[in-house]
Amino acid sequence: MSDRPLLIVVLAAGKGTRMKSATPKVLHAVAGRSMLGHVMALAGALAAVRCAVVIGPGMEEVRAEALAQDPDAQIFVQENQLGTADAVLAAREAIAAHDGDVLILYADTPLTRKPSLEAMLDVLKAGAGVAVLGFEADDPTGYGRLLTDGQGGLVAIREQKDATPAELEVRLCNSGVMGFRVGNLVSLLERIGNDNAKGEYYLTDAVEVARGDGLTGAVVTCDEEEVLGVNSPDQLAVAEGIWQRRARLEAMAGGVTMIAPETVWLAFDTQLGRDVLLEPNVFFGPGVVVEDNVEIRANCHLVGCDRKSKAGLKIAKGAKIGPYARLRPGSTLGENVHIGNFVEVKNAHMASGAKANHLTYVGDADVGEGANIGAGTIFCNYDGYNKNRCDIGAGVFIGSNSAIVAPVTIGEGAYVAAGSTITHDVKGDALAIERAQQTEKAQWAVNYRLKMSEAKSK
């Protein structure tokens, strides 16, 4: 890999009208991260000294996302849509100030891998002035063709509309990803003309301009799916499927067992320990960490971060989750915690050995070691204006169908009788009962049925 300083220019100016969405194309997500975020993360993984992002006019959401991904990124605006070379030249300030290699990436191509880009930098280090990432297409229709000489050197890139019949037979296609080791890249790009079918300034023409300067071109190949460009919702779904397949295989190679891998959905930052068992239909949103020997049963939904929370979700060793459990942001589950069927946990800490096995909502609470939360229990954490917390001590037993109205503290070892609504603190080792006294009216049911039968017969 090249040891020269690296500048990465990410082109994110396209609005993506084929997405049929008010959201800019490059902000659509794959595995819980925007496509732009995936590409900028790749730039970071390559240790780029700087990332320059080219956006279109009025794309303030894209600007904000780029800066959220990399606060040091330089943002440039392509005022007019005059082609890819024009887009790169929008970042001329960053390029002119840079002394080193330059990679051009596209924000709607989220599946590109680090080894492919490292291979491009290697061929630049070996002497090429221009490197292009290409692929052998099963159907090359619509792609620019990579034209090579007898030694495999890159001679030109021909867009389909400008290609001859012979050139259209070429199956080696252009991904759009390019690398440069050029003394004055701005000057090279400024010499690109627009004598083509669309009247645009094609970045691909940089290959022929560079050859005219005595520089050589090289092709690095990758799988076609790695450079899939996303321009429509169906292509976004294809990209998601490819990303998920890769991530599942990587997780299983690291010691995770998936009974039905095709039904498990991971996020870009999901962390799974060894000997984790995932049953079918488990969904991970961003921000989830799962330690070793955790069992997540079928039909569970786990999210550590959402638009409102960045707190994360952590599940410690030996925990058992589900089936049909929902774990939400800001929660931590200690070792050997049991979360059962139809249980929801939100912004809560459950210490080791704590259990909530049935039909329960635990929200904004600290639950001590070994505590048992009975079936049908809810933590009433919201008063209409504020979220309040409950503190449940170690060894507490909460009976079924109880309501714990925050803010309250239940001391260690205390019991809460089934059906209670707890609105005041409970001392340790005490029994709390808060429910109406049971009354019984003899023969009431017989008289009621007789009365209703007579009324219905009239």
C-alpha cells in the first residue's frame, strides 16, 4: 500500500430522483448507516489525511451527515451538474493543497471494500499515474468500458453512448472509482473536454489526458457487487442483502451460531461475542454489543441507538433473551440476565441474575442482582411531561400484574404482592400490598344471569 499522504474525494452531489423520496439518495441507509457514512468510514479506514465531500446546492442534510461522520471533512458545492470531472474540480482547493495520492469515491456505492482500494494505491506506488477499479460484468450494458492494451495497461474509458460496436463487446467495466498519483491533478482535470454525447466533463477522460502527459494507467478488478451503485429503492434492497450476507458470514466465522442466517439482520456496528446463539428472525439496530455465550431466541428486536438516543445497548455474558423480546436504547443487561417472551426493556440497567420472563415493560429503571419481575408488570415511567426512574434492590420479588409508578425505590429483599400499584418507596425485606380489599356477593352471578335473560326475551 502507498505510504504517500492520501486525500479522498467523495462525490455526493446527485439528488437521486429515482429514489422517489424526500430524503437525499446518499442518506438512505444500508445496515443502519447512511450510504455516505459507509463511504466516509472506508476513507477513515484507509487513513486518509483528509476527506473532501462534494455536494449539490441546497444539500444541507448531506453536509450535516458528512460532518457528523467526520468533523474535519471539507465540504464543497458543485454548483452546476456538468459531469463527474466538474464534480471533482469543485474540490480543487483541497486537491491543489494536497501532495500525495488522491482517490475518488462515490457516496452511492456503499459496498466497496478496503482491500480493493489498497490494491489501487499499490499500483500507483508501483508507477501508474492513474488507477481505475473495474469489474467483469455479466451484462455490461450501460457501463463505461475499460479499454486496455496488449499488456493490460489502461488506454481509455469509453462511455457506452460514445463507444464503437467493437468497444461495446468489452466486458471489463468501469466502477467510477479512480486513483491518481499526478503532480498537478487540477491541471489535468481542467484539460478534460466535453466533446461527447451528453456534453459533460467526464472524469473517465482523465485516463487519456494522463497518457498524453506520459503517465500510465492501470486496472484493479473486484467483484461486480462490490461496486454496485444505488439509484433506486430496489437497488438499495439489493445492496442491503449483499451487506447482510457478508456480515452474517463474518459473524459465523467468529464463532456465532445462526440457525437461519438469512433471517438475521445486523447493523453496521453490531458486536457479537463467541458462542452467541441467534435463533430465526432476530433484528439488530445500531449500537448493540453482545458478549459471549448469549442466547437470543426467535423474533427479537434489539436497538442500541436511535435518532433520540446514543446510549447503546449491552448484553453481558450468559444472558438469555426472548423469544419475542424488544430491547431498546440505553439498556444494559448483566451476566445471566433472563428477558423472556413479550418483554420490553428501555433505558434500564438489569444487574446479574435479574429476570423478567413474561409480558413485562421495564423502562427507566435500575434492577438489582437476582431480582425477579413478575408477569404483567409495568414500570410507569412517564407522567405526561417527564421520564422518571425506579430503583429496584437486589433480591426483590415483584408479583405478577403489578404497576411500579416512578419515581420509587424498592429496598433489597422486599416483596410486592401480585396486583399491587406501588406509588411509595418500599423498605428492604418488607411486603408491600396496595390493592382494593376483595369482597364477595353471594349468588350475584345467578341473579345477574336471570335478570339479563328476562330482559333479552322481551
